[in-house]
Amino acid sequence: MAAIFQTSRFILKTALSVVLLLAGQVVQAKTLPVSPTGEIRSVKEAVRLAQSYDTILIASGIYHENDIEINKPLTIIGRQNPVIDAGFKKGIFSVMAQNVLIAGLTLQNVEESFTKNYAAVRVRGGGHITVRNNTILNCYYGVYLEQTDSCTVRHNYIRGNAKQESTSGNAIHLYRTENITVADNKVSGHRDGIYLESSSNSTITGNVSQNNLRYGLHFMFSDNNSYQRNKFIRNGSGIAVMYSRNIIMTDNLFEQNWGAAAYGILLKDIVDSRIERNIFRQNTTGIYAEGSTRLYLKNNEFRNNGWAVRLLGSSEDLTFEENNFIGNTFEISTSTNYNSNNIFRGNYWSSYTGYDLNHDGTGDVAHKPVRLFSYLLEDIPTSVVLLRSLFIDLLELIEKVAPVLTPENVLDNQPSTRLNTWKS
Amino acid sequence: MNSLTKIIKYSFYDTWRSWWALLYGLFFLVISATLLYFSGDFNKAIVSLLNIVLLLVPLISTVFGVMYAYNSREFTELLLAQPIKRNNIFLGQYLGLTLSLALSLSLGLGITFLLFAGTAEESVHLGMLTLCGTLLTAIFTGLAFLMSALFEDRVKGFGIAILIWLFAAVIYDGLLLTFLVIFNDYPLEKATIGLTLFNPIDLSRILILLRLETAALLGYTGAVFNKFLGTALGMVVSLGALLVWIFVPLLLFLKKVQNKDF
């Protein structure tokens, strides 16, 4: 009996506190409607009138506004897709507060500048800011986060009109941030799709970054980040990641990054990181690693690339385990004969010519993924003119019988004779 | 019907009657069909086919050309006794043989194409391969005829014709590589493009590789090649170079036989 009494008291108390909480909210926060014909006709005006934690509700229409400063916690929501057009003068939102939400807007025509980083949404300082479900068109920078933390950029469509690298900005730009989530955005036509500098503990998930002038994803000095289920397609130079440690890249797709200096991923001074279950398809170079150490690459698929993997001599302690190499012109290319302690184990190589007598799925002869010609190409790039010539085929045959030039220690002792499979 | 077309017709039927041209065509039919059927990947199949075409077409044309020129010697002498222009006799024989070889090749590749009808892009690739094959046939038949005119001794003529083929197919690339190794410190992209113009086999190979997906795979140097050979101008220049390769040996051959004492 006492127990029942206690339980019902608990329920009563909880219900009461919830009601009080809701009531408090209702009393505190009011909603300011903005519409082209209403009482408040501009977002700037609404922001000026609003108290902290108010909601600004923007009705559909075109608002010609720029440089809207937000210096208090606000919720700004667009209903039926209102458009804020900066008319190529400065940026649109400039946020310097905590707890701001910007959602459901179309932001367009931000000015290009060589001295100021104008953006559709520019965040400096503050924190806990959410930018979601917006369409950002023809803006110099899309979303620019600086010196802030715990923000979310989700489900935005950002399309730029970048013509030249020097006069264009990035779609999503993170500089000196912590704990940012960038998820499910579609970005294109900017200089870099997603850019991180000195930003740590971020999660970049489910984004599609394509047709950007330079890199689909570009990060530097950004440790402890994870990149998952993103798609990077047809970017000018692919993806470049540099000077970072503890990176996790899983389940990403790197596709059709073509060109003289284009890479699926360019890894420059990346340390202690994992690259797993990614797909590299039809890139000039799948992975280009320079000065990168202690990387673990497992279950990646390299298909129809020019070079699946290019390792420069300074890349050490790399482990390639159970990856699939299918139909690449060159599988592994390296410029050095020096033993760099890279391990290849249980990978499937479509050019494997050995046999498997006991049918256990592991080839009985080691596979040497470095072709003589790829070795030659690292030294003499012009010799690419001899690709698929009879002379080179003959040389490679001789090299295979009696190896002289190609590195002895780059080999897979347990090549898989079947395609490796995994669950993503 | 003038004497030239009559002789072309005769040479053409002569080659077909001996089954060789038919076998040659059948060979390409079987090879290309097998490759396309089993590889599943059109581009991969085309690359393999390219290797075969570039190796065999010049070789077969050379061997056929030399054999035909020497074997039809008596018939040629008979024709020379008739009131027919020398140019017509020799040009007719050359064209007859080239046409029949080129036809077998085109039929072999063409029937395969009809069997595995692909996209427009794929047909362009296959068309390009057939075109290069045809041009190579014309080039190496011409070279073979020239050798047969230059050397009375058929063993010598045969040997030198084969040497020319070997030079173009293998040795030239070796020399090119040596050149690239020695002068590696210099920007060689343009020089390399120039040097490939001097070898019809290399030129054909690059022309086709640039069309295929592998074009973009070639990195920086490939981009330089593509910038020249991939454009309309580059196309015209390289096809022009292949035509020069046809006409120079042919004209030398016709000039030689004009004054030759049979």
C-alpha cells in the first residue's frame, strides 16, 4: 500500500515539474513572425526586437538582407522556404552567441571577397549552434564555423558557382572548432567541399561532396576526427588530408577523381589512423601516401583506378589487410627499394597469377603487387607513353622470372584467391 | 574497266581464294568475340584486343606482303609484257592485297561488334581500333613490297622486312625508353610526342589508349599527351603521320619498280 502511494506521488511530482517547465518556456519565449506583408518585414528587425530564446518565424518570400548579426540565443526558422538574398553584398548571418538554430531557409548570393570571409552562415565564438535543412546557393563560403564548439551542420544543400580557386571559398569550413557534427549535407561547386583546419573531435557523416574545384574534403591539423559514409565524387583534386592523427575513415566512397593531380585520398603526414571499408573506384590514384605512418587499411575496395595505392618511401608501418584490388592499371607503386615495414596480408589481387592447390582460399605463391613498369614510372613519368607496349610486357616478364629492380619486400605472402567480403 | 581496277580485283580474289585472308579474318572474329564474351568489361577487352592487333596486324601484313610480292613474280613479269602501265600493275597488286587484308580484319572485328552491339562510345573505340588496324595493314604491306623490290634475294628481303617489323614493334620502344632514361632531367613531354610520330605502332597504341578510360590514368604526362593528341588538331596530325607512313614507302616502291630491270 505504501509502495503504491509512493509511486503515485512520484508520478505526480514528475508530471508537475514537466508542466511547470513547459509553462516556463511558454512564458519566457515568444514567437516573432516575419513576412513580406506583416508587421515585421525584415529578419534584421526581428532579431533586434527578439529577446534571448525567442523564435523568429520567417514566412515565404524574398528578403533582400545582408549582414544579420545574431548575438543572443535565437531560433530562426523558415516556413515554406523563404529566400534571403544578400545581393552580392557581404554575408548573411553572422552568429556570435550560444544556442542558435537556423533552419529551413534559402540563403543566396553572398559577396566574394579577398579580405573578408563572407559566408551564408558565419559563426565566430559561441557554441551549440545548429544549421540545418537550408539551401545555400551562390555563396562565397557556405557555412563557416570559427572558434566554436558543439555545433551541428546537418542536411543542408550547398551549391556554389566557383570558377577559380583563388576567388572561391569552401562550402563547409571549420576552423579551430571542437565537437562539430557535419552530417547528410550535399555540397558542390565550391573550392573545397568540406574543410577542416585545427578542428578536433568532429564527426563527418553521410555527406555527398562532388564537383568541387579543388578538394571534396580537405583537412589539416585536425586530430581525432571520424569520417563515415561520405561520398566524394569528381572533385578537381579528390581528397587531401594532412598533418593529423587518430583519424577514422570508414565506409566512404571515392569515385571518379580524375586528373593529373587528383587522388582518391592524398594522405600527407597522417599518423595512427584507420581506413576501413571504403570504396575507391575510377580514380587516377586511389590512395597516395606520403610521410604517413602506422595506418591500418582493411576491407577497402580498389576498383579500376590508375594506381590503386602509391606509397612514397617515407610511408612506414602501413598494414593492408583483406582489401580487394580489382582491375587497377597499377596495384601498388613505390619509388624506393628501402624496407619500410609495410605489411600486406590476405588481400585479393585481380592480377594474381599464382595457384591455390589445397583450395583454402589463400594463394600458395606470394603476390608482388609492384610492377616493374610502375616502379619505372615513379622515376621517369614520361615513360608512361610505353604503357601496354610489347617491349614493356617483355621487360616485365623477365623481371618476374628474375627480379632485379622491383622491391623484394613489398609482397603479400598470403594473397586471397577469392574476393574478401565484409559487412558494412 | 581500266587495267588498275582489273589488277586490284585479281589480287583481291587471289588472296581470298587462297583461304589465307579468310583464316585471318576468322582469327580476329574468334579472338575478339572470345575476349568480349569472357571479359565482360568492354574497355578491358578492347585493351587486350589492342595488344593483339598491334602485334599481329603489322606482322601478318609484312609476311603476307613479302610472300605475295615474291610469289607473284612470274605473273608480274607476264603482265609487264602486256601494254599496261607499270604503276598500274604494282599499285594494283598493292591495293588488292591491302584491301583484302583490311577487309578480313574489319569483318572479323565488325561481326563481333554486331554480335555484342554496345553503346555509341564503345563503337567509336572499336571503330578507332579497326581504323588503326587498317592503316597499319597499309603501312606494313607497303614496307614489305618496298623490301621485295629492293632485294632480289627473297631470303634477304624477307629477313629485312621482318627486322623492320621487329624494330617498330619492340626495338624502337627500347630505344625510346633508353632515351627517356638518359635525358630524364629534361622536360621530355613534347619530344616524346614527336618521337612517337616516328613509329606507326606506337602512334596507333597511344591514339587508342587515349580514347579509352585509361587516358585519364596517365597522370601529369598523360595530361600533356591528351592535350595534344586528344584534340582535333592532334588527331589530324597523328592520322596525317600514319598517312605519311603509308605514302612514303609506297611512292618509294613505285619509283623503284619504275626503273627496275625484271
